[in-house]
Amino acid sequence: MHHIKPTITNQRGKKRNGKGFSINELKAAGVSKQQAQQAGLPVDVRRKSEHEENVSAIKAHAKKVKA
């Protein structure tokens, strides 16, 4: 299973790959922390932000895993 990484925007506005999805992003996608770890999604508990593109990536990955 290949791993997906979240997209993070730094202070200068550039996008880069993050270490894991935030808890707020997981909640918005309807996935718990334990479910995300079981599905192979990286979780970063230090992050507090919520990016819509990351939420949609989580939802797409969850659909793929359930199917």
C-alpha cells in the first residue's frame, strides 16, 4: 500500500509535503485517529490546521480502502 502525505503551506506561502494529517482534518473527514493509523495514513498530533485538500485526500483514500 502506498502512503499519501498531506500538503502543508509554510509561512511564505509555498506548499510542501507534511509529516502527517492533523486531528482536525481526520475529524472533518469522519475518520478517527485509530482508523487512520490502521489504514496506513500518517497522523501528526502537533498540527492544528485543517486544509480542505487534505480532507478530500483522506476521504478518497478511505473510499479506496473500504472498496
